[in-house]
Amino acid sequence: MVEVFAEQIGALAEAGADLITFETFLDIRELRAGIIACHDVCNLPVIAQLTFDDGGRTVLGTPPRPRR
């Protein structure tokens, strides 16, 4: 996933993007792969959004965790 995201983000950065937005992700691991790829290929600001249910978990059941 990191390689796939890196290819896409690299093209966006080369084309002059001002920032990278990851929107409405359901899986925190997939979002993390995108953020890692972004940091690997450019220094653009990142906006990252997850979708949570009423119980505070992602649709796949992952709770948000603070970074350690």
C-alpha cells in the first residue's frame, strides 16, 4: 500500500499540489500507509480524516489510539 500511495502522491507533488488530503478512510492501517508514503516522497502538509460510528470506532471496529 505504501508503494501505491507513494506513486500517486509523487505525481501530485510533481504537478504542484499544495497539500495531500486523505478523506473518509475506514481503516486506520490504510490511512497510516498513506501518511507514511507522503512523508517518504514529499514535505507537503497532510490532512487525514477517518470515519467513526456512534460508538467511536471505525466501520471496521478500530478504536482511535493516541500516538506513542
